[in-house]
Amino acid sequence: MEPFSIRLREGFAIVIEILTKAPDFTAYAYADGAFRALSLGDFRGGWVVLFFYPRDFSYVCPTEIMELERRLPEFEALGFKAVGISCDSEFSHRAWARELGVTELPLAADFEKQISRSYGVLLEGGFPARATIVIDPEGIVRHVSVNPPETGRSIAELLRIAEALKLGAMTPVEWHRGEPTLEED
């Protein structure tokens, strides 16, 4: 398959391409009540969801982060790990996570904006778009979706996509786990 990239009007381009190798990164994260170094390589051999969001202490972001945290067991049951990423510092992440009650979802600090830049999701305002990148066990980008800062994502849809990608079969519109795929009679 050929790589596919998304190009948007007004000069903003999502340069990350599906079916290509995901850019590696290392960052400090706040997770499980502590700071730790985290890299994409830590997830090698498993599925990972990179969950870029604009800012800690904002309006839409807490709704997404809290729902993702709540549904982490569903992702983990499928063999997926999730990482939240914003351009806030790990110290901001700690304060915000404590305020929200987020205890399991790692929040990676992209303070220098290198991760957002390498994934092509850094907006002109200096913060990432509301972007979701799904990476397979071999480090290949399998899904990219991008929302503007004011529009929250659907964690239920992200789970559906994760299930379909993990299955590896052709799935029709509105497919859900347990339903027939297009390869089935």
C-alpha cells in the first residue's frame, strides 16, 4: 500500500502519513503518581494510541482525558496502551492530573514542541491539534485523525477503530466487535 498524507487548506498540513514508520520520541511524562522518561520504543511490540491535545487546564481537554482514563481498561483488554501528549510541562501535567483524578494515563510533556512538530500536528498558535495517532506493534502508523481545538473526540469511536485495526480484516461502515467482516460469508 502507498502511504497517504492529509493536506488541509490555508497552509496547514498534517505531514504524518499512515502506513509509514512513526517518528520516535523521548519525553518526560507524569504517570502513576511519578515522573518518568517515556519513549515510543517503550511500546514496541504492542499497539499504542498517541492522544495529542492542546492544553492542560482548558475546557474540552479534561472531558477527553477523563473519558480516555475511564476507558483505559477497554483499550488494554485489546492490547493497546495510550499516551496523552501536550506542550505543557510534566509539572503542569502533575497538577492537572491530580485535579482531574487521572492516575493511570501517562501524560507526556512536549514542552519543546518536538513531538508535535515531528508528527505534523503543531498548530500556528504553538500547541498541538486535537490529533489521534494509532501505531501498530511494528511502529507503523495505522490511523490518523485530527480535530480542531474546539471539537472533542469520541473515545467510543477510537475504541471501535482500535478493535477493527487489531482484527486486521475489512470492516464495513459502523462495524462493531462481533459483527461480520467483509471477508465473512
